[in-house]
Amino acid sequence: MQGIALAVLGVAAAVVTLAWRTEVPPADIEATPLATRHSRVAGAETTALNPASPAWRQTLRRPLYDPPPPPPKKVVVQVRPITVKIVGTVVEGANSQAFVKQANGRVEIKRLGDQVTGDERDGVLKSITAAEVIIERDDGEHRLPVGERN
């Protein structure tokens, strides 16, 4: 008698295991809204989930949280130095001039607002003082001290 009971129990376990592993494609399930059932207790309602709802489609083999996105990479822009040197200045208000020595050794006289070409990017002479000259390029302002040491 126990042998028959164990055999029936084994067959039932095999059927349950087979049914558990068999997947039903989502297209075969009829999509219906959530069903609301009323219990015998007055006013108590329970909501049953439909197997076609998105909650049932979620896989449980995934991270328990969404990791934060990686921080944005910083873009480092290297500013090329200006290749000209300021040999001297003449400060006379709006008529101020700067003596600009190019990389090839040629000296040019520049006034406020003139283009200064020393490398592939041109700059505009914005300010001339006795101690320094300010050249503005597309990458910002560059202060060049007066004298051969710069």
C-alpha cells in the first residue's frame, strides 16, 4: 500500500515539475484587465493579478537595484601657448603700441585691436600696459609680460 502511495506521489511530483518548467508564450495568454473579486466579508475587496500583466513578465534574475550612471568624463582642452614675445611697449592711451617678436625673429609694431598671428590661431590685441599685453583668442585671454623672458 505504501509503495502505491509513493508511486502516485512520484508521478504527481513529476507532473507538477513538468508543468512548472513549461513556459506559455505571452501571445497565447488572453490579455484581460485585473479582476476584482468580492469576498464573503461585506465591503472587503481583493485584486487578483492577471498572468499577462507586466508584473508577471518581470524576471527575478536581475540586479536588485539600478546602479547609478557613470560620471561624465571630463574633457581636458589643452591651450597652446602663444609663440610671440613682447619686446617692448609704448603706452599713450588709445595710441598705445606693442613691439611683438614673432617665432621667426621678425619684430612687428601692433596697436590696440590689431591681429596678432603667432601660431595657427590669431588673436586680437586688447590691452597694452607698461608691464604686460593682453591678447584675446578663441580660447580666452592671454597675458604676456613685457621683455625677452616670456
